[in-house]
Amino acid sequence: MSGFTLSDDLKELRTSVRRLADDKVAPNAARADEREEYPWDSWNAWRDAGFAGLAFPEEFGGQGAGFLAHAICVEEVARVCASSSLFTFISKLGMTPVIDHGGEALKRKYVPRVASGECQASYCLSEADAGSDAAGMRTRAVRDGDHYVLNGRKLWITNAGVSDFYTVFAKTDPDAGHRGISCFVVDKGFPGFSVSKLEHKMGVRGSPTGEVVLDDCIVPAENLIGEPGQGFAYAMGALDRSRPLVGAQALGIAQGALDLATSYVHERKQFGREIAQFQGLQFMLADMATAVDASRLLVYRACALLDDGLGGTPVTASASSMAKLFASDTAMRVATDCVQLLGGVGYTKDFPAERFMRDAKITQIYEGTNQIQRVVIAKHLLGG
């Protein structure tokens, strides 16, 4: 890639994923949203096309694609179905601490099964009183011989009930603050593990979000990821690399809304001519397109930095936060303008405009609220 001109390989990847999204994902999007059902047909098509392992290392059966390639895939799926776009990256987020910090046996036990699409994974960090303040979590992990006993509740878990494996963050030393957090791979079949409820949400309704309950959950000691007390650092490192993918999701939503609005203004006529001819609406579309392209540049830049091996630095943390912040704010604004441009029909479920608008909102909230992104950016800017 030169600057932000995509290589031929990345252009071909975009074409392939767009075709899959249009043919195999888009037809299921409205039904998944309306019924709050996981889009299994879309997932199966994604897996069967060989994309489940796209971003996983080759040594574990993946294709070893970089962050930019992964972001393009997320973007193209989100363009037609934001719910489905979550399964394109949530399992990688769940397995990232294992890949980065797990022992070889732990990696071999779990990562290949996720990379193949046989299994899926979730990331369990948030709690009722520990969202933005992740260090305030109360979930406990106590060593007992050759296993740990976990107790607590994790909220807002993407893929809850669908995933087979859950990367769970818990306090092993409750008096050590963020330095007392460790993380574990928890199999859904472990005694004491359950999903207590699924949320009824405004958007991304085809992707389950639920509460994970750990009630004297027995976890083998070998399922500890990395070193005790390092879980907070592992969690933040994973999020820094996942945030550009949320930016890519937001970018896809915004692009889908822009495409819909641009098409509709040619179809709708008022006062004897297409509404595309009215300058006021042209200006709205121009602003929407400019913001979408600016979002794409920020997302691709963050991914390019990560592909250059700069992950874990203040520069990439700031770039990741900028990408997520700007792209998600843009998605919300562009989707809202799309509804406005469609008028009354935009407010109905006859068109996906209102779904784009509902789906866009969550991108401003999860993977760190946009207020938290501003904190990260300001900290880097001011040298804090």
C-alpha cells in the first residue's frame, strides 16, 4: 500500500467481500434485526467462504491478514448489516489476549478452533459498575489447587450464548487495583458458567448481547492467560487494536446510509423534478460524503500503523481512538441525515435508513465511549 491507495490484493479482497455481503448477508439483515435473531445463514456464508480465519496467524490455521485487510472486510459487511459485522471481528478480540500472551499449549487448544470457524469467542471485561472504569471490576478469581474459582457477573457481552469460549477478566488480588487483574479462557461447558439473560437493544439486534454469570465457576489453572496481575494491560492492548475495527464498522454503516440516500434522491420527485436537483440536499450529501471519506482515512491510517508493527505505542493508541471517535460520530450523523433525506419513508422499516441510524449509535458507546476516546487522545497530546 502506498499512502492510502490500496494494493491490488486489497482491492480484490474488497470486491470478494462486497459480493459475499450483497449476496449472502444483506438478504438476512432485516429479519435478524426484526426478530432479534443471530444471522446464522450469514455467519455460515462467511465461514464457508474461508473468512473466519482471515485475521488469525497462519500458524493457527488462519490467513494472517493484517489490520487493514481486516478493516476492509468489517466495513463491507457493516455496509449491509451491522449485526453481522460483529461476527467478523469479535472472536479475534476474544482470542487476542491468548494469541499475544497465552502459553503455547493454551494457544493450540483454543485458537485453531476459532480460526477455523468451528467455534466462536467473546471478550468479557465490563461489569455493572466497571464499564469505562474497568479497573473497578468485582469479579474474583481465587486459586484452589490446580484450578481457579471464579465468581462474578459480566455485562454487555457480545456473542453471549453463541460463543463457545470466553476471555474473562477477574481480580486475583482485590487490593492491587488494576495490577490485581488477571484473565482466563472460560469454556461454556465449565461448571458454574451460564448466560443469564440477553438484552433487548436499540440496534445491532441480530447480535446477542448478554450477561455472563460465573457462580463458583471452575477454571483449570492452565487456562490462566499469561502472568497473574497483567490482565488490565492485556485488556487495554487488545482494545487499542480492536478500536479501529469498530471504526471500520461505523464506516460501513455510514457508507451504507450514504449509498441509500444518494440512490433515493434520484428516485424521489417533488415539484416536478428529482430532489437530487435541490441544492440544499446536494449540500447535505456533499457533507456526508466528505465525512465518510475522512473517516475512511483515519481508520485506514490507524490500521496501517498497526500493520507497521507500532501496536502498543501511544501513537497507535491515539490513532485508534481518533479513528473510532471520528468514524462513529460520522456514522451517527450520516445515518441521521439519511433518515432526513428519505423523509417519511426513512422513518419506516420499509427502508434500512432507520436501522442504520439505530445501529450507528452503539459505535459511539462500546469499545470505550467516545468520551473515553477523547481522554486517550488528550493524554497523548498533552504528554500525560
